[in-house]
Amino acid sequence: MATLSEKQPTQIAKALSNRIRLRTYAEIARRQQVNAGELEVCNLVSRATVSHHLRVLTQAGLVSSVRNGQHVVYRAIPERLVEYGLYLSALANRSVVSEKRRPRSTRSEQDKVLRSGRST
């Protein structure tokens, strides 16, 4: 399985942070492949908006598209979401490990920091 490039985690996070895009991705993944005009989200927003959201999902590597005559068929790329999940899991594990290694300050040290206005 390929690993994510430096920019891809941010692209994926931004792509899925919008509820319409998240809903669109979920529908494409559920249906395995879908014509853009058949998406349920087309009933909620304009076709231009759907097209924009599909472009963002494609640029993030979450979906692929193939032109079929006048139609464009979209397919989810579940491996990319798995890679993103592994990235987040590794990030969480590093945070837990670094938190365990960080020495805990005593109450008097915390009070000194609060009085001085610095953060820990």
C-alpha cells in the first residue's frame, strides 16, 4: 500500500470537512460507481456546486472519474481513506507516546507558570 505524500493528509482532511463532500463521498463509496447526475446531493445543491465538490474529492485522491460519452462516472478509492486512517492512527500513537514521555510538572511549578503568564 502506498503512503500519503506530505500534502495529502491536509487535502483529505479539507475534502472531508465539508458535509456535502463527506455525504457525496459516502454515497459514491456505497454505490461503488455513480454518474454525477445520479447523486442524491444533486437535489440539495446546484450541479455547479456538485461539480466543484467532486473536483475537490478527486484532487484529494478519494475518487476517480472516467468519461463515458456525455457522462462522467465516479468511483471511490477506498485505499486512500485507509491510508488516511493509518496516518491518523500513527499520529495519535506518536502523541500518546510523547505525552507519556513528557515529565509532569508539580503543582508549585504550574502555579509559577500561571503567575508568570507563560504556557506549559
